[in-house]
Amino acid sequence: MVRFYCDYCKKKAKELGIWHQHQVPVEITVDRLYRGIPGSESAKDTNYYSLAESKTLPPPPTLPSLPPPPPRVLHETRDDKLSVGKMLKTIN
């Protein structure tokens, strides 16, 4: 649909004499529009399980009137995430 609209605008601009090819920096193609979207062939294969294990979120900020949570809570959630990742690896 986008391509038809672009072609129509290009055709009308040429008819009116306002189309200058040297002013167009990039030719818009369907491949350029759909590059990197989920399901496209050009999307690279990513192992999300290894990314989840390697990256951890920082602890959330605490409210000024409350004490920070105990460190044990933060480590337990990290261990839980790692164990879920390992379990998903064994399933797949």
C-alpha cells in the first residue's frame, strides 16, 4: 500500500514537473521499508536466552521515606531468572 502511494506521488510530481531525481537522497524500496522487522529474512538470528542471562537490571530506586530492600531479595530474583532461562534451554 505504501509503495503504491509513493509511486502515485512520484508519477504526479513528474507530470507537474516538480520531480528532480537528484533531490531524492535515497530510493525507497520495499526491502528498505521492511528491513529488520520481525519475520523478515534480513533479521538476524538472536539467542535471547544468552542475552537474558548476561544482562541484569539495576535495583529499582527506593522511595525517600522507605529503607532500601534487603540485598537478598535482589539476588533471589536474579537467581530465579537464571533458573527459568536454564529450564527453557532444556525444553527447547
